[in-house]
Amino acid sequence: MNADADPRGGDIDRLLAGTRPDARREDPDVHREDAPREYLLRFAIDRFLVDVDAYAARLGKTRGDLLPPPHVSYMTGIAAERAQALLDGVPLTDEEPAQAKEREGFRLALLLPRLTFLRATRLNPATQKPYKDADIAARTGITRQTVWNIFNGERKPRHDMVGTLETFFHAPLGFCFRSEGEALTEHLRRMVNEDLPKLATKVALKRLGADSLALRSNGEVDVLRDILPALDTLALQERARRATPETRDE
């Protein structure tokens, strides 16, 4: 991640451009391009939640099973109670301002709390305690003094340093700069477009008595979403076949 990269680490704006509601259909005086960012993010979150609910029904689970607040908090940096409230539909607040100067200050205000969150939640597996400055320095190439200065708010790190720390703590790039709306939207996008199609496919294959496949690339996930209905049909047919008297006699 270089110093000129988008510090949010994701393409939230492109995502929102693809999920904008047709506001003119609801209100001819409202244009999509004029909709507040909070509104667009809330719309994107709600749309992804519809997909999560559909996968939950397919898997015989609930939304809470797929989106437990502690895990959502871990993945987004949002407090668990607030994450639950956002999943329940409360309005978004404190989203990134439109003005460039205010936007930079907004992102910087998020940085130290998010870094502190990462350090508190991504523990050293050898000690089950937060990493020490020396450990972080040794594994990132950032000097120990710089690490101390960053985590104590004495130094504004370059964007590439922030990316290095996010990688070290196994957090998505952009974790430290995303607003709560952006963070939750990105987490749900990844679940709906990657994690849940893989999980649903593995469950469907298991019902058919097939071994689970190693599913990794996004290209594979696109195919999985297309074949899931066919796998469901095959699973129903196999269940019916096993239930017939002839099959039981065999």
C-alpha cells in the first residue's frame, strides 16, 4: 500500500455507485447523485442484509448465526453493541464528510482508535497478550520508536505504514480509515460475494454426499452462485430417491 493509495483500502465509492437506489422512482424531486452518503451506505447495508437473510434461510440458520455482533465487531472495528444496532437498521451517523479538508481530519480521527482496537483484539498467539512494540517493530520493519510514537498519537504514520500494520494484524487494507458505514458495508459485501456462496456450496455438496472442494478464487465464487440452484435440485432429488421403498430395500 503506497502513500498515494486510497487510505480506505477498498472501492466503496464504486460499490455505492452500483447499489444506488432509484430515488426518482420514490420521489421525483430527489436525484440519486444528490443522495447523502449516509443514505447510500444504509441502502447498501440493507440490500446486503437481504442477501444474508436469504443465505441464512438456505442454510437453516438465522441472521444472528451468520452475523454475531462480536465477530462483526472484530472484522470492522465497530463496538459489538453498535454493530447490532446497525444490523437492526438504525441510521448511520458520523460518516465521511464531502469536503476534502474535513475528510482528511475525519480519517485521521479514526486512525488511532482503530490501531488500538487491532492491537487489543489481534493478540500474540505465543503469549495471548497484545504485541509489544518490539514485536511489532521486528515483524514490520518499522522502528520500535516509530511504533511507540504511532500508538501513542505522537506521530502521524504514512499510509504505507498503516497498510503494513493492517497486514501485520491480519486486518483488511483500509480497516483503519473506514467509517462505520463503510466498514460494515465492506464486511457484508465480502460475506455475500465470497464467504456465503462458498459455505452454501459446501453444504449443498455435503447433502449430495460429495467431498467439499477447496474454493478460493473470486472467479470460482461467481460460478458457485450460478450452480447453487442446480445443486439444490439435485439434493432434493437425491433425498427423494433415498426415501423410496425400492431404495431402502437396496
